[in-house]
Amino acid sequence: MPPIQLENAHLRTTIDPNQGSSLRSFQVHRNNTWLPLMPEIDEPACDLAAASFLMVPYSNRIADGSFTFAGESHQLQNGEQHAIHGDVRKRAWRVEEQQPHRLVCSFSSAEYNDVNWPWAFSVRAEYELTEHTLQQRLTLSNRADRSMPAGCGWHPFFNRTLTQDGEPAHLHFQVQSAYPDSYDNRIPSGPAQALAPHQDFTSESPLAPDNFLDACFHGYDGQGHIAWPKSGVRLHFACSNACSHLILYNPAQKPYFAVEPVTNANDGVNLHARGDQTSGIAVLEPGQSLEAEFSLRVECG
């Protein structure tokens, strides 16, 4: 199935059910043209596989792909040093509902024999354009016959500049703390702690392209925005309470960055096993679901 485009008078986005129900583009209609807010995957210079992808049934990394849950030890296959970003973003999803402004896709691990997770699960992803907002909802359900640790989230990338070369993107969000990364491997090396100055975006601040960040924050209040002042565009993002964590990925000198609302911390299953109350891991009994919502509202000056 080819990618599917949703469009209204103000926004349009392209979603690829064959590639994890991921976004290939997200644009706002401004000054009689479509302005990309996310990287355009079809552009030859783009080095990304998706403009925004889904992380299910866990967010970010699991140290060495190894963890213990309910007295059982599990070893996942590792795409990198650690198991990373779940196992749905490169797989084909089913289209359950398609309308001009709305798309619903689903995934069932039962349809594959190589899913990198010890429990059977299903996912429902909903996308809907309403005026100036892209509404997104994820529902992760335990289809196994025993309890399952669960997490999910979104990994959207955003363009660093829009209409003005060299313009800085400004960022604002409020969190309580950040996990230390003493070993530079994105695995928390200790409990969440006070923010360092370069991690603090409580007041709107420029996101410098040379300020490398790949930080996981706890105590996210579910609100925030990205502003491109010279372009006159502001993007408000909001999440449901399930997304208690936020990840900021700012690769040095790349034309994009990522702001990722997620339900669990990096290495959340191992934090949960150690009794860390900030892990964000949900324990789903058979048939239970974890639901999260994420919206992007565009405001043009």
C-alpha cells in the first residue's frame, strides 16, 4: 500500500502503513505554500527513515537487551549495543479506517513469528487533522496470558530552520529532573536528578545546533512548544498524563532535532525491576491496555 496523505486547509501529513505507520512529512499551509515542519523523507538529502515513528512496546533503550520481570529473565535481540525503540517501526500495519482527515492503523504481533518481545501484543494508532492540529493516539494492549511490562511513545523530528537560513529554533517545556548518562550510552547511570543549565528549557530558549543533547527527562507536565521566531511559526505540543517522560535529541550540526513524548524512561524495565518509582513502566494484565495521546497544534503569525 502506498503512503496515505491526510490534508485540510491548514495542515497535511503523509503516513506510511508499510513502515510502522510512521509519518513521512508534516506541513503547514502558509503564504500560499506548504512549509515542512518535519524533515521530508522523500528528499534525496534526508538521512532519516521516518519524519516521526512509533516506539512500541517500550520506548528508547533496554540495556544490553536484558531484563527481569516477574521473576523471569529475558534477552532481546539488539539492533545496536542495546535493544532500541521497540519493534514496530519497520513493520507493515493494517489500515482499519481511512477518511480525508483521519487514519487508523493497527498492528498485531501474532501476525509475525520474529517480533522481538516475549509477550503477544497489539497496537492501534489513530491520526486525525482538526483545523490547525494533528491529533494522535496510541493504544497498546496485552494479548498474552500473563502480565506484561509496557511502554510507548512518539519519536518526531523537527526541522531546525524553516524559512530563514540559520534561524535558531526556540524550545520550551517543563520537567522535574533528568537521568544522568555518565557512560554516554543513553542508559541511566543513577536516579533522576536536578537539571543542568543546558538541559533547562523552562523558559523559552534557543536550541543551539552545537549543544548536543540526548537526554531523558522525568516529571514532564505534558505541555510545550517549539518556536521559529524569524519564520513566525509556533508549534504547540501536548500529551496525555500517560506520557510522564520526555526525550530531547539534538544531534550536533544536523538540520533536525527530536522532541519525544514517551510513557517510560530509558531502560525503564530495568528501573522498574530495581523498584525505581520513576520508571514509567505500566504493568498490563491480559487484555488490559495502555493509552497515550499526543497533539501538534500549529500557530502562524
